[in-house]
Amino acid sequence: MEGEFGNFVEVLTSIFVCIFYSYSLGKIVPKGKTRLLCVLPVVCLFLYLPLHLSSVHLGGATAFFISWLGSFKLLLFAFDKGPLASDPSISIGRFMAIACLPIEIQENPPPKPENAQIKTNPSPPKPHLNGQNGKNQHPRSTKSRSLNHVIKGFLLAILIGVLYYSEHFHPKLILVLHCLYIYLLLEFLLAMVGVLARALLGLELKPHFNEPYLSTSLQDFWGRRWNLMATSILRPAVYEPVLDFSTRFIGRKWAPLPAVMGSFVVSGLMHELIYYYQGRVKPTWEVTWFFVLQGLCLTLEIVLKKALRGRFRWLPTPVSVVLTVGFVVVTCFWLFFPQFLRSKADVRMLEEYVAFGEYMKNVARTFQKSLSSS
């Protein structure tokens, strides 16, 4: 465990140096191909860094935060797009936090003058990754979200204890428990990262999840509720360029279809890469096919809604929720989790909890001895 922490410190040092280098590029190198050429070595290093870690937790987090999101942010930054280019006067601290952490700043709109006239033709909203227009809505207050995260943190701790006895459970029940575990772990981990960033930057951040278990459609699940940080990066990096390109050939009405598929294919490839970092086994491409399947079904949903608009009464909300969440969970059982379980990543994760607990006990004993000797 001590050796892994040492490797992690080396990885963090490399990341900070690369981010500082990238921040300096923005001041002296113009946007475009020149800045892209300067950023590409950093992206290549970001793709290599998780191989320096053997821990499932540290390697997986580094792969998601840095190799995927961080690399995409820097590629967008090369063309003066994305969260790193939103504020030309951004400080090095904020630039580093946004580049390294999966956070999205909640922009507060300026107050409207009392006598301001209402615009009759407001600017159109940004296209959504799910093929619809509109922004994500997060009705929960900060206080209620904090309570929600505390409750889910307790549930995660209980679930980890239950998983230690997974050999006594039916294989199907184990898959259900892993679905809950992945969701709770991701939401709790990203929430803690958000708390840290909020404390350091003093900014209001957008939540990463918006109750995905209440999704009424695949558009709702993938576009407005699940892993919204990944959605916010895929939108300018993949969805919008493919949308603009497709519009020239098939028109604006159907251009979202290849844009959605392109986003899901890229997401699948990046998940495949994360699985490789965690298991170091030859890819089976099941994870990629999971996202391809989700993209195909989502495009079919978009086509049906466009074709049957106003001529079909949609299912009641409870039925839509059961069908949507059930479809995602069943396809996870089929394509998403088998590779994860075959690489024994679940077993290694539980072993890492035990090793971390022992490490902290040793640190506490050493600290206590030092106090008593002094």
C-alpha cells in the first residue's frame, strides 16, 4: 500500500506539471493546430499514467479523471473550447482544479434589471447529448443534496460489508448488488470531489447525478440524469462536431442520430480503456457493445418520438421508469459487468479496503507511539 501511495504521488506530480505547462500554453500559443500539437504530448502522457498504478480505485479514478475527462478538456482547450477556455482570465488554481477534477461550475445568471424587456426571440438552447434541446435541470437544493449524499454514503458502507459475503449469494443477486455498488461508489466519490473543489474554490458546482433511478426514458437517463460530467464533456468534444457535420448531409432534423451514436461509441471506447487499466487483460469489447446498444436504442427512441409526436399516448410515469431502469440494468448484466467480474476487479476492490484499513491502523499506532515517546 505504501508503494502504491508513492506511485500515486509521482503520478499527481506529473499531472500538476503537465497542467501548469498547458496553462502556460494558453497564454503564449494561439488556439488551433499549433496549440493542439503542443497539447498532444500531454494527452499521450495522461493515457500512460494509469499504467503506473496497480490499485483498482486509484488507477480507475486516474483513468476517468485524467485519461478521459482531462484529455478531452485539453483537446477542447487547444481550440479555445470547453470548460478550460470559458474564462480567459482564469487563475492557475482554478485551471488546475477544472482540468484535474470531474467538476462543472454552476454559472449564476446575472440579475435582470427591473425594467428590462422580455425577449421575444431568445437564443436557442445548446443541443443535448440525448438528441433534445434544453439544459439539465437540477431541482434539488444544496442542503438536500448533501443529506442525500450522506445517506448514500452510509448505504455504500453497508453494501461493502455485504459484498464481503458475496460467495454465499446467488450470482444474479451479486450482479444486482454490483449495480448498486457502482452507482453508489460513483456518486459518493464524485460528491466528495465536489465538496473538496467547492471548499478550495468557493464555487457552486453542478451535481454529477440527478436521481437516475427515476428516469422515464433513455433520453432522460443518459442525457439528464446519469454521469452528467461525462455528458458535458462529450457534448462539445463529440456530439456537437458530429451534429454540425451531419447537418450538411441529412439536415437538422435527423442530424442528432449520428451525433448520439458517435457519442456512445466514444464513451464505450473510453470505458473499455478504463477496464483495461483496472484489469490489464485483453479487451473483449463487451463494454463497447453495451454503449453501442444503448446508442442504437436511444436513436430508435428519438425516431419513434419524432414520427409519433402527437399521435401516441406515452406510458404512465411509473411504467416508463420500470422499463427504462430495467432495460439499463439488464443490459448491464449482459454486457457491462461480465468483463469487470472476470478480471476479479470486484475482489481486488474489497481487498484494497482491507489493506487501506490496515494501513491507517499502522499510521495511527505510529502516531500514538510518537506522542507517548515525546
